[in-house]
Amino acid sequence: MLVVGDQDDIRFNAAWLREMRDALGWSTMRVAEEAKRAAADFGDEISLSQQLVSRFENGHLKSSPRWLG
């Protein structure tokens, strides 16, 4: 699920995600796995792939993904 937002917010979120991922030394695959694990801890199930994380970071999505919030 994607959450529509201001384009500046979306760019900020994408840059923040990449900075945090780089600081942790995580791959986009690891981000996807950790986000799915965190969602499961809250009783939610999300479909998330390495490709979606990469597409978001690189500005190819027009909305912020729900799992980012």
C-alpha cells in the first residue's frame, strides 16, 4: 500500500531511508526483510521486495510506502 504525500516529503523519506540503510550497512534486501519482520511483530503482513525498496530510494515511486511510516 502506498500513501500519497507531498513530493518533497517523498524525496525526504527516500533520502532518509537510504542514509539510514547505508549507516547500518544494510542492503535493500535486508531493509525489506526487516520491514516484513517488524510488520509481523505488529500482526500485519506486508508484501515487500528488494526491488520496491530500491525503486522508492531512487525516486521511481510517486508515493511513500506504508511500511516506511
